[in-house]
Amino acid sequence: MFSFFPGYIGISRYGLWTQLALALFFALLLDLFLIANFYWTDYITAGQRSILLVCLAVTYLLLCSGAKYHRQNYEMTSKIEAADETYRTALQHYLCGNWFEAETLMLPYLKKKPRDIEMQLLLATLYRHTRRFEEAGAVIEKIETMTGAGKWYCEIEAEKRYIAEAASELA
């Protein structure tokens, strides 16, 4: 029953303060309507009651749609933060030299989101550090074909240079 109340789902699932504000605002309007309808019966005519009921219904619909919109934005932001957390954890393992742990985080993530250029670059760098130069080159070539790779041009070129230098040192 409470799930029909504007903002309740956002409060119960995520603890969003904005959803609480919406719920409190609607509760105040509903209380005012009930008081006006049942307590101040001498002051309000039947026509005014009908107008108040229509206004309350319209406000209810607006608040429900606003709460749903805000909740969906929050859910999208949460998904983005989860992706950022995977990148941060992989980067932390990479920086500590835990190559295997970093790669085990990167590969499943890149199967789900193969267009993530930052993670692809990190994978190419990891391959270079583990002396898998062919795989690193393949990842770099893949990155170059992606849309949005232009802003990573300097990093891509630097990584190509590092791969070539490391391969020539090994040979």
C-alpha cells in the first residue's frame, strides 16, 4: 500500500532525502485536503471540494512522476559508480603490481563493456608490463578504431611508443 505513496520507494530502497521531502509534501497536502473536507465542512462548498480533489490528484501524479524520474537518475548514477569502482579496484591492483588480480577484474568487465577506453588502455599497459606485446598492440589497435578515442590520442601514442621500446629491449 505504501508503494503508491509518492517517494516511498526511493526512501525505502535508497534512503534518498529528496524522496522524503516529496513524501512529506504530499502528506501535508493530503492532510490539508482531509481536514478541509471533513472538519471545515461549513467553510468549503461542494464545488470547492471537487476542485481541491482534482488539484490533489494532479499533484499526486506530478509527484509520483517526479519521484520516479529522480529515482531512475539515482539508479543510473549508481550503475556508473559501480563501473568506476571496478576501474578503481583494477587500477589499485595494477599499481600494486598484482597483475593477475587486475586482469581478472578487467577481462569480465570488458566483456560487458568493450567500449570502455580507459579500461582498454589499462589492459594494454598491463599487457606491456607482463611482456605480452602482441596482445598489447592488438588492444591499442582496437582502441584506435573506437569512437571517442581522439581525446586519448596522446596516451595511445605514448603507449605505442612504450610497447615498441619494451619489445626492442627484450629482443
